[in-house]
Amino acid sequence: MQRFFILIATAITLTFIPFQIFAADLIETASNSGTSKIFLAAVKTAGLTETLKNSGPYTVFVPTDAAFEKLPAGALEALLKDKNRLAQVLTYHVIPGKVMIAEVKPGKVKTMQGNLLTLTSDNGKVTVNDANVIQSDMTADNGVIHEVDALVLPKAPQ
């Protein structure tokens, strides 16, 4: 009889344990970091949310809120008003494929925006152009995020 009650108690307990069946996408992963609020608002403004939720896999070098705050006065506001330029800047932070930090190969890599980023890796320190990766390997079901300490800007068309 005691086994019966233990079995029933176990079954009831398991019934009420919440299960997370899905993994987080890149947007949810960035949101969970707590340091990417400006990036997420910019992604929404640029109309890139669905791309980073549903496509991939991508490696996203996400500038932290502190990185955006380093911009000169008025620069962020101007960028947020120019949706096309904003999309160009944000997609310059995205490369195809899921590249974990230990897999970074120094050299140039084509971004979603179309221009090349320069990646360096020196004894575990990775840079993206002149930005330092400060938090790495934040995995999502459709890619990976590496937070960077500066906004990297594509060269203007010539």
C-alpha cells in the first residue's frame, strides 16, 4: 500500500513540473542577457526581429548597451531614424553559420550585410574589427551570440 501512495505522489508531482520544450532563439537569448536592450530595440526598428527569430544559423556579434552608449551624442538617435542605414549596420554584425569562440579563424568573413569583417583570435582573445568579444558562446537554437564592447560600422559605399 505504501508503494501505491509513493507511485501516486510521484505521478502527481511529475504532472505539475513545467517542461520547456523549445530552445531560445537569438532574440530571446539576447533578451536574457540583460545587456542588449538597445540592440534589441534597434533590431525591431530595422525590421530584423523575424529574421533573427526564425532563420539561421547565424553568429551575431551583439554590441552591448554600453557599446551603444559610447557613440557620440546624437549618433544613436540619427541611426535609429534611418531604417536602411540601421539595417546595414545591424546586419554587418551577423555572419552565416554557428561559430563558437574556440572555432574563430582569424581573417575576413562575409557578413549578412555583404561587407567583410576582420576576425582575430589571440590566446583566447577575439576581436571583430576593433571591437573586443567580452561575452561569448551564448547559444540559441538558431545560432550563437558573442557580445562585443563596440559598435562595428561597415565602410560607406564608394
